[in-house]
Amino acid sequence: QVQLQESGPGLVKPSQTLSLTCAVPVGSITTNSYSWSWVRQPPGKGLEWMGAITYSGVSYSGPSLKSRAYISRDASKNQFNLHLNSVTPEDTAVYYCTRESNLYFNGDKWTGEYMDYWGQGTQVTVSS
């Protein structure tokens, strides 16, 4: 089983931008039919899909975050990133990066049938 590796600040002040990086240790993020995504879990709540970037570089953001979040990548480093603007304490969560496999177009975006690689998660707290 391949484990992805998240990195970034553990503490961010309100109104700042949160930037996280996910390193992919095996394979290439440009390999056909995969998408690379970010998921978070606030304390006491379920998982929320935040966005993804496909193998071809097309990025999507979650519907509740569309104006604040975007996903980028650095193919030369085999990494992809999450940028979340104007954070508030409600953005406090454990953030995970994942790989989505078996991409298909659902009428709105390319999405994977399942997530088969996960990182261990990184705690991010938004507080002044």
C-alpha cells in the first residue's frame, strides 16, 4: 500500500491562506486515469471532499469552497497542493491527500470511482 505524505503548517491565523503539499512517492501524478484530491475532516464531523486535480492538470474545487480553494501541482516534483484562502476557525480539521482511481465524467467533472491511496493526515488549526 502506498502512503502519500502531507506537509504544511499546523497553525494558521484567521484570514490567512493555508497551503498544504502532498508528496507522491511512487509513480507519476501525470499518469493517465488518476486524479489527486484533498479531503478534510473537522472535529466531530464527516469527511468533506475539497477538490482535485486530474492527471492532465484540470482542477476542481468542492461546491462549498469554490471561491476559496484551488488545487495546483508541480509535476517536476511529483507533488500537488491545496490553497485555501481567508481561513476561519471552521476550517480547523485533519487534512488528507488521496488518489482517485478509475476516472469517469459524471456530467460535471472527472471523478474517481474510489480513493485507493491516502496520506496519514495532517492537523491544521485556525486560531489567533
